[in-house]
Amino acid sequence: MENAVFIGLSQQMALKRRMDITANNLANVNTTAFKAEHPLFEEFLVKRLNEDDVSFVQDYGSYRDLREGEFTHTGRPLDIAISGDGYFSIEAAEGVRYTRNGSFRLDTDGTIVTINNQPLLDENGRTIVIDMQFQDVTIAPDGTITTGPGQTQKIDIVNFANPQILKQVGNGLYDAEEYAPIPVSNVQIMQRTLEKSNVQPILEMTAMIDIMRAYHSAQKLLDSEHDMQMKAIEEMPTVQ
């Protein structure tokens, strides 16, 4: 009887994990360049002597859907999107971070920064500063930024051997930890354009309904097992 309870509880814990990830996907359906995540589970077998193995559900981790989101034209010169596999390099207080969110602006010094005032870096690891007298910025498909007097800097676009290793750290940023970035050139930068989230809300809502149904089914199993245990206790002969 205890095994049935433990199996039901492991299923509910896995479903809760899946629900948390699904809810986070839906919460970011309008977040620029957000990538949907999905959980990974595996079977965990408990070996028992002279008895059948007991199968539990184990949370193995999660994976990120790396497919591009839809591109939308904004008309803003510092809205840029990456068509292809790559990330912008951002200077954060904790070190270099990476993002696909290309919504940038100029701060009071003319530095190109994110909405959280974190500078965009060029291919030499330097911040990109625009002469405030010449704010007519042109960004070429290869990431080269050109201003009025001919000032040029090239945006640093990188990728990783396995982008799944990137760890989300909030505000659309990723931490590569000890993994080294790889410069890429086979991407195209699109100016006055942003990448939308790749979350598919209809699929996520359908998944949420399925999760709720599975959770309720598991709860019915637990309730039934509990009733059987209580009945067994009530019918147990009294020891004189």
C-alpha cells in the first residue's frame, strides 16, 4: 500500500514541476526573445529482493526551445534582432552575460545599453558609444554600427557548442559560467526589428489543462489508497 502512495506522490511532484514551467512560459508570452522551456523526466527504479521493482518519476531537468520567435518591425533604430543562432554580449555587474533581446537605447553618455542600463559589447569586449551629435545610427546585417561621421564598431555576436548549458539569470540574460563563447558570422542582424517570444500560448494552455487532469487523477488514486488503509484498520481484529 505504501508503494502506491509513494508512486502517486512522485507523480504529483513531477506534475507540479511541469505546471511551474508551463506557467512561467505563459507569463513570458509577450517577453522579447523569450525561449520556452520544457521539463525532462526519467524513470527511477527501486530494486527489491524477490519482489517486482517499483517505478517512480524523477525530475531530470529541463531543456530550452531554441527556435526563433516571430520577427516584428518596430521602426526604432536601436531595436535589433538576430536571424540565426547567436547571442548579444552584455556587460553586467557580475560579468559578461548573453541575450537575444535586442531592445536597446542610448544612455546620457551615448552608450548603447539594455532597458536595465547594461552596456552592449563590441567584438573586442568594449562598450559601444555613439557620438551624441550624430544619433543617426545604421546597423549593417553583419552587426557593424555606423554613425554620421563614419564611426564604426561591430556588435559582438557569439554562440556556444551547446546553448542548452546557458543558465537563465533574469531580465532575459543568460550566464555561460565556465563555458567559452564562440564568435559567429553566419547570422544576420536586422535593424528596427525585435524577436518575439517563441511561446505558443494555445499549446501551453492545453498542456496546463492536461496537467491539471493528471494531477486530479493521481489525487483520486491517493484518496482511494487512503480509504483502503482506513478500512483495513477499522476491520483489524482487536487484540485482547
